[in-house]
Amino acid sequence: MAAEGEWAVLTPDGPRAAEIRSRGYLPLRVRDPGEPYRRPAFPGTSVLLGEQTFEVVAERSSAEGVVYLLEAWPEGEVARHRVAYGVPFVRAVLAERERDATHARLRPYRFVLYPLVGLLPEAEQERWSDRLGLYAVRATIVSGLCEAGLYLLLVWAISRGADAGLRVAIVLLAPPLALFALLGLSRAFTAAAFRETSGQLLVELALDAVRSLRDAVAPADSTLVPLTRAAFWSRLATPDRVTRDPDGSCTFQGLLPHLHWRAGHNVRAGDDYWRVEPLDPVLDRKRIVYSYRLSPATGDEPATGLAPPGTLAYAEEVLAGVRREWDDLLTGFSWLASLLPEDVQRRAFGPRGGPAAVLWPTLVTAVAGFVFAAYVFAQPTVSGDPIGPWLRVLGAALVVDGVVRIGRARRGAYAPSIFSFALPSGSLRPERVAYQAHRDAERATLLRLRGRS
């Protein structure tokens, strides 16, 4: 008895060797006998009951639930994707049923949830989308379009019924409102074109302030699913846990799917190569642990005397690809990279000399801001001009930004712009390709472990 209404019996009344009874469907595959000359046979799920291994051979529905009929696992057949039936397995199934029930209850309200969830920053948007049964990219698209439409509708509606004084205020507020509408459209575009999730600017700034206060007390755990952008870089910098087996092979365990480590892939360690065998991932307390067995690809040489790959071997492979992407981008856009947040600049310029490599692009972009500000301040003031005052505010901000950045660059530090929050750093290929590949792989693994695939 694993839970109420969830149990298995090794001595059923019927002709089968064992049975599993459940109130609902379980993520168990029934044996497919195949068809001669058309489709090969496919074994059922391998189920471990106690110390015995069984195969799921049939499935029967009734008013009380579902019954799975089991037979002893055929001798000589390789057991893959073995399921250990017990309290942990059933507890995960019941949690998934509750999640599916929640998604079913909220499905009629998705037209409201999508624009609201799409306002949140990427990390919260991914988590709430997973919790509510939404697709985060779609939430960003819907939210961005609604944001742009709302600002334009607001300006149009107020201007039609406003008096003269209010019309002047609307004219003065039109440029920032148009800017917010443009930011909403850009969020929708990047989500549709690059599958990038992002939140509304004001909501992100407010939640960033709250998160900073919260992290000062209790830092967020980046090991929990779903995989966000910040969590990806944090997990990539975390070494794998390596255990050495008596036969000389090693088992690598990490919190990221090792996309390149497929069956037959060889990992180089010095002058030696190690053959990869992927093991089944495990969902452990809202964390997915990925395991890979590495065996020395040697002939007569004893395997126990070889040094295994480093604990960051896979991370070095990924970072090598990221560096190649940055090489292509920095050929003509080093000035853009000098404006990006500090953590992005570390990945872009760290292998190329650090802050010294970005000194000249930083100075050029700062001087360009000074030139723009000087041009704006040189223009005569025009009464009733709705854009002029905002351009002067922008010019003053560029002067302050340039002075601060030049000071940081002279001290040998990275000098991101204060406007870096508005730049599409997440849409650049070096920041996007590796993260999205691992995010999609983890999402597919999570669905498979929950029994949806």
C-alpha cells in the first residue's frame, strides 16, 4: 500500500504474476506485441516490486480506477527505464495529478492569466507559467502586445475628452508613454522571434528591489526547476559530483543536462578518451539530477590508473561554444557589448583580457553620449515642445552615465551603462543559444519524468 487507493499485490487472483491498482493512470507503458513484417515488438515498462522485476503487459480500466497486469521480466531482455514502485513514485504521481487538476481548473481563465503572468521578470514568469500550466514565451507575447495597446488606447481615450490643461499634460506625457508602448512591442517581438521571456520594465524594477532585500536575508536556490537564465550560468559554474567505481569508470552527476554527452560520445582527459553512457535522470526534491557514466576507452592498459576528466569538463565544452559565439559578435559590435551588464561583459571579455579588452569601446560609447548631450543642450528651447524636455533629461543622464563609466574603466573594472536594462542582452546569440538549448532539454526531461511524454 503506497497511498490510499494506490497499491500493488504479488499474488493476485488472476493468471498474472502481479498487479498494480491505482485510482488513475500511471506513467507506465504497456507491452506492444508488434505486427509481423510491419512493426517490431516493444517491451513494457520495467517495474521493481521489492526485489523482483516485472513487465507491464496489460492495462485494464474499471469504475474504481486502473489495473496494470504484470509478468516476470523475460530473461535475457535488457531492462531500461526501470520504475521502482513505492511511496516516492506514487507521491510524485499524485503531485502531478494535483498539478494537472489545477491546470484544468485554470484553463478557462488563461485569457486573464497570460497578460498578467507576462508582466513578471523571467525567473518568476517561468515558475508561475509552470505552476499555472502556461507557456512563458506566449505569456510575454500576449503581455507585450497588451501593454503596447493599453498605452496607446489610454492616450487616445483621454485626449478625446480632456480639457485644454489636461491636453497639455497628455502631450508632455506622450513621449514616455510611447516609449513604454515601444518596449512592449519589443518584448513581444523578441519572444516571438527568439523565444525569449522578459517582464514589464516597471514591474521588473520593483521586483528586483524586493528580490535584493530578500536575497540579503536568504539567497535564492538556483538548483530548483524550472531553469532560468541566471540559474543556468550559476549551475554551469558548479562542478559535477564525480564518484570513482572499482572497475575504473566514473559517474558524473550534475544539475544541467549534458547535451553533448550522448551514448558513444568521447570526452578527452589529457591524452586519454573516456566513453560516455547516459544514465536516467532523477527528480529529487524539485531538482533534476543528471548522471553520466564514463568508462576509459583503452585497450590493454589498466583503467584504474587513468585520470578522469575534470569536474568542469562539460562546462568547459559549453563555454568554448559561448566564446566562439562572442568571437563572431565582437568583430563588429564590441561597442554594444561594452554597454551590457557586468556579468555579460565578464563572459564576453573575460577570456580576452578582462576590463582592459573593453577599455576603448567603453571610452568611445561614453564620448558618443557626451556628443549627443552637447547637441541636445545646444538646441534652442521651444515653448510647447513635448519632446525637448525629455531629450534634455536623456542628455543629462548620458553625461552622468559617461562620467561614471569612464571612472570605472580607469580603475580597471567593467563599466556597464545605466541603460543596460533596456538593451536586449538576452537576445544576443552568445547569451541565448546555450541557455535555450539547456532550458528546452530540462523542460523535456521534466515532462518525461512527470509521465506526460
